[in-house]
Amino acid sequence: MPKTSALLDLVCAQRRQMKLILALLIAMGLFLGLSALYVEPGDNTFPILVLDAVLVVGAFVFFSVTYWYCTQRAMES
């Protein structure tokens, strides 16, 4: 458990930077949504659009949950 706690301390120490990452991911999602208006499923770029969407949404969920957890952890201590 001490290794896990130390790792969580290191991750939660970067909580301020997570706000910036979340803002960038939101901007990337907006640009991705804009490009989705012009790409159709038969285009050659459609798989890239789907991969980008999975990566952006996955990163957004990961950093949102991490930020929430670190905020809750800071409030408890």
C-alpha cells in the first residue's frame, strides 16, 4: 500500500495542471466535432476520426475522474 499511496500523492500533486489538460481536451473535442460535420463514414479519414474520438473521450474521462478523486482526497485530509 505505501507504493500506491506514494504514486497517488505524486499524481494528485499535479492537480492544477489537470485543469489545463481538461481545457485542452474540451477544445480538442470541439474541433473534433467540427471536423465530424465534414467527414462521412465512407471517407478514408473516417477511421482516424473514430480513433481520435476514442482517444479524446478516453483521456477526458480519465483526467476528469482523476481530478475528482484528487479533489475528494484533498478535502478529506
